[in-house]
Amino acid sequence: MASIAHQTVVITGAGSGLGRAMVHAFSQQGWSVAVADINVDAGQKVVAEIEATGGQAFFQRCDVREEADLQQLCDRCLHEWQGIGVLINNAGVVSSMGSTELTLLSEWQRLLDINLLGVVRGCAAFTPTFKAQQGGHIVNIASIAGISSLPKFANYNASKAAVISLSETLRIELGQKNIGVTVVCPSLFKTNLADSMVNPREGQHEKVSQAMERSSISADDIAQKVVKAVNKNQFYLLPHKHTWLVWWLKRLSPRLYELVMARWPVA
Ligand SMILES: NC(=O)c1ccc[n+]([C@@H]2O[C@H](COP(=O)([O-])OP(=O)(O)OC[C@H]3O[C@@H](n4cnc5c(N)ncnc54)[C@H](O)[C@@H]3O)[C@@H](O)[C@H]2O)c1
């Protein structure tokens, strides 16, 4: 793809976890990286790490809840690079677990505003540039939660299912215009994501953190797979091997899938 030749990538939520790992993975391949995050200290630290290795990166504060921040991020990238290769909509938060009927509406709004509308705002801000330069690539970080629909996670599941659907739509809409789309659906892996829970019940933070610790793969492993997926213009990326079982079981036997999920241990 012509636009990939720019070797420039902008990543939201790049100050921590998977975002930070993707900054390093793309930089190791010689790409220039725009590090965007709401957390200024964390984002600037990642830029310093890249500069220490001789790579090229700059920081731009960006809250994905603000349309103007995404537009400024796009403008800054164009100013720095004259063209943009890849946008990665990665910024996200998780909710504390709870029965659907007891989850506060304000918590639904927080999750959807960041996890779904943050991605929508990113796509809306950058797509005109990709269309104008007749090429580019969008990576949306969803989750296997958007497919598996684990009990007690309704708002997180719904936000990520919507990101998968949005990505499927964009893949069709933009494919004719030489703009690639990848949607990434990881299972749990170790990051600081549990810290974004608001008012978790006693022990919930620890349970989620321990489940993340048990992951067979790391944020760095997933970041390497994202680089490869972009280069191959691969659409679905399910980096944890076992999650393909979830994918197929749900499609081939929805009733059996439902029975398995109903017995799933949740906190
Ligand atoms: N860690 C996992 O187990 C897991 C599994 C599946 C999917 N994911 C997804 O991966 C993505 C990255 O999460 P992570 O696990 O690296 O978590 P993390 O908490 O380590 O990193 C998330 C980053 O997003 C930033 N952020 C939060 N709100 C923001 C906002 N409004 N605007 C801009 N930046 C904001 C945070 O400052 C942080 O730097 C998320 O979309 C998450 O849902 C994570």
C-alpha cells in the first residue's frame, strides 16, 4: 500500500500497556510514531524511551472524548510528516464487573464515550486525510469480549462488539479506496487496564490483575502481531490462539456456546 510507505503511525492511549508496546514495535521497524495519550507524563516518558534508542517520536496530548483533540492530533501529524500511514485507535478503559441491571448509566456512558466514540472520533478525524492521499490504514483495538460476551461485563462487551461492527463496516466502505482496516480482539494480557475501573468491589481489581498475569502472551507479543497484520492488510487479528475456539464455537453451535458461558466463573 502506497501510504504505508510513509512509515508513520499515530497511536492513541500510547502511554501505557499495548499502546506503549506498539510504539516500540513500530519504532523498531524504523517507523516514526505519534504518541497520543490523555496522560502527559506517561506519553512523554514513552517518547523519551524511543529517542533513547535513536527512534523518532513526538507526543501530543489527546483525550479521545474530545473531537477537537483528535482533529489537532491529525493536523499535528500532517505538519510533522506531510502524510500519515497508520492510525491506531487503542485508548480504552474497563468497567468494574456487575450485573447488567445494576450497572450505572453513567458507567455505560463513560465506557461508550471512550471505547466506542473515541474510535469513531479517531476514524472521523483521520479518514479524510487517508482519502485525500488515496491510502492509509486504520487499526481498531477491540477485544475478544466483543465476541465472547462474558457475563457481568455488559458495558465493556457492548463497547467492543460495537468497535468490531464499526471496523467491519469501515473495511467494506474504505477497502475500495486503498484504505486498510484491522480489528484486534485480544483476550486478557498484562497491562495497567484494571486501574481504570471505577469503584471496583473488594477484590475485583486483584482478580482481574491476576487473570491478566496468567496470559500466555504479552503486550509486546501482541504489538509484533499488529505490525505484521498492518503489513499484510489482515482484517481480524485474534492474537491469543485459544480465542479462535470461542469464535468458531459461537458460530457453529450457539446453544452449546451459551451453556459454556453460563458456567463461566466470574468475579
Ligand atoms: N489488557 C487487556 O487484557 C486487554 C484485553 C483486550 C483488549 N484490551 C484493549 O487494549 C487497549 C489498550 O489497553 P491496555 O490494556 O494497554 O490498558 P492501559 O490502561 O495499560 O493503557 C490504556 C491507555 O489509554 C489511555 N487513555 C485512557 N483514557 C483515555 C482517553 N480518554 N483519551 C486518551 N487516552 C486515554 C491511558 O492513559 C493509558 O495510557 C484498550 O482499548 C483495551 O480495551 C486490553
